[in-house]
Amino acid sequence: MAKPQHKNQINARFIAIEGIDGAGKTTQAKMLCDALRRDGFKAAPASVAKMRELCDCGHIPTPLSPLPSAYGGHSDRCTVKKQCKVDGERLQWNEPGDDWTLPACLIKANPNFGVSVGSDFLLSAQRNAVINPSEANRFKTKHLDIWATAKSACFSMPAFNAQADHGLTLDDFAREDCWIVLDLASKIDICSVTILFKKNIAGRDHYYFFNLYYLPEDTVDHDKANKHNYRKWVDQGLLKTTEGAELDFAVVREDVQALMPRFNVLEIVYDPWRATQLAHEFAKDGATVVEYRQIVQLMSPAMKELQAAIAAGRVHHDGNEITAWMFGNTVGKLDAKDNIFPRKEKPEYKIDGAVSVIMGIGRAMTLETEGTINDFLNKPVYA
């Protein structure tokens, strides 16, 4: 490495050290820098993010060979690069319209695609992340520089979003069997009511669901993390508010009562936390109410069935933005016996809509196993 011969001459070089975690990359980089400094060179260890800061164009200046047009590549240097100026324009990764599941976005997000970062490796990791939701957020964070709300997402959100049918309405299911699920949680927080239908199509169970959401009016503006979304959803008619600082369960009851004549409600399913009194009121009205505790023995089978149904295209929903947000926030916690339970990483990452859907599927699976009183009367067992 020759020393600069003129005060305005710059011989900039990057030396990349790669290896698995714990292999000693940082130690070797520091030792190399010490040796270079002893020889009179200016040297300092830097992460990839730091190296991008050192470059005027925002990326590591490496001559790239022409990239296949299928990946959206160009033949000249510094094109399709993250935050890189090309012909007076600034190309940004993760703009509206960028789809992280497409190969073209790998090039936008990785300046050294195909050079120091193997294209085959990234494409394989991308395919794995699309198929396996538990890998999706890790892939986004490590390879696309995208902040994700959940480190280990339960559900494949590309598949979930692809199954949205914005033309689907409750009117399409008039008089059909359904489950109504109550997940009321705290009196000052968002709560969810799910209306779940199940159809057997070609021997496979398909689930159709709609979610209603409620929130105290005071919480809309007091929740610093979510108030902008809450206000937007209120304006869009996706989130219903009740007056005051606490949720008015009477509003929820009125809405559920209005639904019951429209469908054949098999059960009103509720979590005993906060919903017991409301469930008793529905029971007095003649409804069949079933307690469904949110414990791993009940939640895990239903959650696994929901994961499988999403992956297989057996889930159908109306594209409710709040529901998609909550499904994306849901993290799966595995125990030693491979049971899975829905959790949220932070209090502001609400998952109530996903939890109520899981509860509904759990009851649909249980009722199928148990059968109904009509099943017993039609097929009695003689001793």
C-alpha cells in the first residue's frame, strides 16, 4: 500500500474481514489497524455502516460487473445503490412500492451485492424468509436494514396480506354458523371482537373472519406510541371509540347483540379476564357462552392451525388494516415441548385481534372434535 505522494492525493482502501460470529473479526481488525498505524498509515476499524458514512455517495465504492436485468441491475457503477447519487438523482431503498420479497430489492439494499456479499446466499436467505415467518424479521434487519416490530414473527405477513379480500363482507355469510369471540383485555386499552366462520372446501377447513375494534376516546390521544394510527383508524371507521377514559362494555354488548340475529351463532367465546360479566349477560339472553382461557394448552394447537392455514391459503379476511398490524406484531414463544404461545414484544405492539382469531379457531377445532347435541341425537350411542 503506497503512501500518498501529494498532499491532495488520497489512497483510500477498505480491507474487509469476514467470518462467523465469534471468530475474532473485531480483534483481527484492531490488530491490523495497529500495524498499519505503526507504519505511518491512517487506519481505523469500521463497521459497514460506518464505511458508508465515509463515502460521499453513501456506499462502499466497488466496481460491480453488469447485473442481470431480471434483478433490476444496470451496467454502470453506483446504480441501484442504497442512497447513491446517480445522474443527479438519489435512489433510496425501502421507498413506497419496494417489495422486500423481490430479488431487485436485494440489490438496492446491498451495495456490494454479488461482490463481498454473495448473491446466491442472499437470494437463498430471502426465499427462506418469505416461506418461514420466524426468519422474516431477522432477514429484514440483517440484510435489508429494515426495522421490524417483532423479532420472531409468528405469521407469514406476505401470505396473510395476499389472502385479503376487500370485497368480503359480513352480509356474505347471512344465517351461516359462526363463533363470536371477545378479547376485552383492559378497560383503558384496545379490545377486539372476532366473528369467525369455517367452511370445508375440498376436504380442508377454510377460515373467514372479521374483527371489530373498540377503544376509550381518551386513550386515542394519550397513547403516545399509537395515537396517530388510532386517530387515522377512527377516521376510517375501523376503530370505534366509547366516551370517557374507560371502555364502555355496553357498546360492545349492543353491537354483538345486533349481530346475533344475522347469523347462527354457535358460541360466544370469551377469556374470563374482564369478559366474565359480559358473558353472563349474553347467557341470560339465551346465547351459548364458552370460557376460553389463554393458556398454552389451548392456544398452541389453534395457533399452529392458523399458521398452517395462512401458509396454505386457507385464511380469508377483509383486509382490515388494524388486523394486519396486530398479526404482524404477534411473536411466537416456544417452550421445551414445542408449544407456541402468542406474545407481544412491547406494550405498544397490540395483538388483540390476532389473539381473538386464535381463540375462535381453537373453539372451531374443539367443537369439531366434541360434536354438538344435534350430532348426538342424530347418531345416539346405545349401551
